[in-house]
Amino acid sequence: MDDFGCFDAVLRTFAELKARRYDCVYFIIGQGRAERRLRARAESLALASELTFVERQPPWQMTGILKAADVYISPAPIHSVDFQSLLAMASGVPVLSIESPASDFLKDGRTTWQFRQGDASGLTKKLLSLLEDRAAAKGLAENALDYLRRYHAPVDVSARTAEIYRRAIAEGASEKNVKQQVF
């Protein structure tokens, strides 16, 4: 919750759903520099009875939390792999996200529905679509699971990671030998 604008868009989306009388409960999980301002913003939007702020949870807790969720929203840029979205997808939950170049599994229209960072209107439209069209939500979640099974199976990822390390070590050893011979 470091980027106020990203999470403010989420809060405005929640307020719009409340104004349209959707019966929803929301959780924002994590901490950050903007948390105090976001809590105040949630109060000003009268979301106190529907919204709970929760501290960051360990992965084994998140799995259970996500399995009980209808939708997961990843609104802020992440400069490394978006493990929370990956965990949501692996839990069978449809994901709404912004583009995240480090997370090659976030494929707009295939594994996630993406919206522009800070765009409450676009997020609201996509969230409403998932809430109103359960078949579309289920299809998005199933597509994501299929994609993860095909391209991100833990055994395959571990094998590819090990191969990268083996190559790096081998290239490092070769480079070291070359440097020793040159000097």
C-alpha cells in the first residue's frame, strides 16, 4: 500500500459497488506508506462496515483466504514477480490486475483482466462484469489455472531455475579461467 492513487481507485470502486447496493465484503491485505491515508479515505467513502484492512499474511494463510474470495485485485505496480496474483490464480480465483512486466503469467484476457493503473472506472466495469457473469469469472479462473499448469508448474520452474544457475556457474567458471589466463 505504498501508492495511494492505485489503492484509492480500488476504494472508489468499492464505494461505487456499495452505491449500487451490491452486497460485498472487501479486504485490503498488506501495509505501506499510504495506509493511513487509505484508511482515512475509506472512512470518507463510508466503507467502514464493508472493508477490513488486514496485515500482510504468510503464503500458507493467503491460500485459504484466496480460496474463499470471489475476485483478487492487484492494483499497484510490482517490480518483481507478483506472487500474490500467482497464488490467487493457483487458488482458482479470477484476477484483475494492472500490467506487470515481471509477471509473464498475467496475460490480459487470458489469465487476468487488466485495467489501467489508478482507473477506478475501468476497474469498476471489469469487477462488475466478473460479479454479474459467474460463467465469465469461472472461465477466466480456469484459463489461468490451465496456463499455470502448462507454463508454470512448480517442477518445471524449479528445473528451469536450476538450469539457469548451472549455466551461470559454468559461465562464471569459464570466465574466471579466461581472466586468469589473460592476466
